[in-house]
Amino acid sequence: MFSWFILLFALLQGLLEWLPVSSQGQTVTLIIALFPDISSFALSLAIWLHLGTMIAVIIKFRHEIFQYINIKNKNPEIVQWRRFLIFSTLGTIVTGVPCYFLVSYLIETDSTYGEWVMLVIGIALIITAIFLFYSERKNRQIVVKGGVEESEEKNTEISIGRKIEDLSLLKMATSGLFQGFSIIPGISRSGITMSGLLLMSVKKEDAIKGSFLMSIPAVLGGFLIDIVDTAVSGGDYIPPEVEWWVLLIAIVVTAVIGYLTMELFLYVAKKFNFSVICLILGILTIVLFAVRFAGSGSV
């Protein structure tokens, strides 16, 4: 039964990854709620499914990626994007690795953590909503056309910001620090990285593209760490309840759905502020946590 639910999780991952809403948080929440006996696999499954959306990003930006990995290309803009990917990855390692082992340790050693992580997810979603709200607010300004004598009707709101290649190396690394915290279920990777870049006054188009591209080394790194950690601990890469071919199909489904919906959600992300959605999901998750604990007599 659980094997077929993985396909549902794959669909969810493909649909939500591009939005500033935690697809990982929703996957972990559903596994904990529906299959508490194998909640320890929740984080690993989320990492596996991210391989699908990573494939979608690689296909979408294959031409740019080829330029970035071609060290013979000395174009200043390409060089700066290459530096951005390198330093953001280094920043991700600084925060991401400790967060991974902390979350993994809590899930494996505390049988009640599977319940408490729902509370963590709810709080993390609300934090993401706050980041999104203030970063969007900072990234907008009101300008008056024609001078101060003009009527208020001529006020117009425009987007401001700098290009990714204009960032200092420190700020590039700082964007990676933000990304590292997304290993915590509930914190949206795209949400927190776009928010961080917007807070650095990066224009929205570059923030979205940068968020996508910096996910590639982060997903690969997270996957390798999970594999090594599982091998060292002597655990199963996938639980006995899951067929390997179902997981493989789930990754393909995630990649296909993610690629097909990418353009649509890029358009939506440019038009709407998703802080309200994150806030609502966060509140609902906390309410679900409270209801489950009240029902079990744990609170």
C-alpha cells in the first residue's frame, strides 16, 4: 500500500517544488500522518524525490549549465554565475550538513519525534511566510511619475533589484546558508532561498533562476550524504515496504510533472505572493498536530 502512496508524493513534489511552499514538509507530514511506523524514512524519501525535480531543472537550464561548467568560458557574467554556484554550495554545506544529521538523529532515536516534527513543520512554514512577506515588501518601491505635483493615480509600483553577478562573494555564500536550513522539514527550499536573495535586493527574475540552479549541487550533496549515512549505520536504503522500481518510477514522475509545470509556476510565482499560502499551511499543520496529540492524550 505504501509503495503506491509514493506515486502520490511524487506528484505532490512535482507540483509544489517550484512554489515557495515546502514540498518536503508536505511529504513528511503525510508520511507521519498516514504511516507512522516508517516515519524514519520520511526524510530520505523527500531527498530521493528531489532527484526528480533536480532532473527537471537540469533539462530546463541545460544550456546555461553547460556554460557554467565549461571552465574555458571566461565571459564575466558566466564567471560570476559560476562563483555564485560554488560559494552558495559552500554556504549550504555549513548549515545543511549539521541540520541533516540533527533531523536524522531525532527521527531515528526518538519514537515521538515523528509526531513533534509536525509542529516543527508548522512553525517552519510560518517562518517561511514571514521571510517571503518582508522580502517581497523590501523588493518593491513606489515611484511617482512626473514629480510630486502629480496626482496619486500616477503612482506605480515597480520591481527593483540587482543581478546575481553583482553580489559579493560573502552574499553568495550567505544565500547558501539560507538554503542549508531547508533540510528542516517545513522550510521551503525555494521559498527561503528566493527570500534571502530578495532581501539582498536581487531582482525577482534572477532570484528565481538562482534558486533553481543552486538546488542542483544541494540536492546531489544531500542525496550522497543520505546514502553514505545509511551505509555507515547499516540501515536500509529503502524500507522493505517499498519496491525499488516504484521509487524509480516516482522519481521519473516527479521529473516529468516538475518540468511540465515549471513554466506555469514561474509565471504564478512572479505574479503572486505566496506568504499567505505558507501561513495558512503552517497554521493548519499546527492545528493537526494539536488535534493528534489531544486525541492520543499526549497533551
